[in-house]
Amino acid sequence: MKKMMKLMALAAAVALVFSACGSKPTQIIDEAKAQIEALAKDAADKYAPEEFKKLNDNLTAALDEVKGQEGKLFKKFGKSVEILNQVKADAEALKAALPGKIEAAKTAALDLQTAAGTAIKEAEELLKKAPRGKGSKADIEAFKADLKGLNESLPQVQAALDAQDYIGAADQAKAIQEKAMSIVDQINQAIAKVKGK
């Protein structure tokens, strides 16, 4: 009977040792995932893509480390907990910096919207000075049609701004500005060509 009690006590002690070797850091994993999901809802993937990718990569590394430890007899989750704590700290830092990044994107989009409008006006004014002649009538009509299309595109930039899609608004405004400046360049070349004759 004494031997049986000793064996049972030994078995209980061994079970206790194995269970105490390390438990999966479920709570910290859930917290880190929740922080990243909240950042995704706040559009961190758009306005801070590099930082957001780094967070996701580090979370994946931590989860891979946890998975690797789960298959071991003596589990050590210290490294994964360390990575997860860093993910949480980085997520907090990004959360604090995100409003500034969004505001900077908004400012850039508004500046590009203004630049696009200015470029269109410059092209329209220059078009009035474009050389007229047999071969230029079709070009002038094409420029007028292009400028009309660009003017009609400007409200889409404003709609994107109103929808708080600052990156989309900036991309649209930049494309409009580049097309208008291309027209300006072509008209200037035509003017220079006529003056050179």
C-alpha cells in the first residue's frame, strides 16, 4: 500500500511538473489580435502600410513560435510572449500615430486637388493661345475634350475626400494634374514650333 501511495504521489508530481512547464499565452494572443483588428478597422493598412505589415508579420512569427512549442514536451513560451508584448506595444504606438498619418494624407490629398484644379485652369488658358491652323484643329478639339473630361473628374476627387478616402483622392487628383500638365506641355511645344518657323 505504501508503494502504491508513493507511485501515485510521484505520478501526481510528474503531472504537475509537466503541466507547469508552460501554458499557451492565449490571453496575450487574443489581446494582440484584437489590437491589430482594431487598427485594421481604423484603416492602418492604408495610412501606415509598412507599420501595419510589420505588426502582422510579428504576430505571425509569435503564433508560429507558439505552434512550435505546442509540440514539445517541455514548452517554453517565453520567446512568443516577448514577441507578443512587442506587437502590443507597437500596436499602441501605431494607434497613437495613426490620426497624424491620416491627417497628413488628407492634407496631401487637398493639396493635390488644388494643384489639379490649377493645372486644368493653366491648360485651359494656354489652349486659348494655341496656334490655329489646318493641322491643329483636331488637336485643339482633342485637348478641349480632354480638359472637359478632367473637369468632370474633379468632383470624384471631392467625393473621395468626403468619403475619407484620402489616398484614393490623392491618386485621382495626381492623375488629373499629370494629364493637365501633359496638355500644357503639348501646347507649349506647338507654340514653340510655330515661333520657330
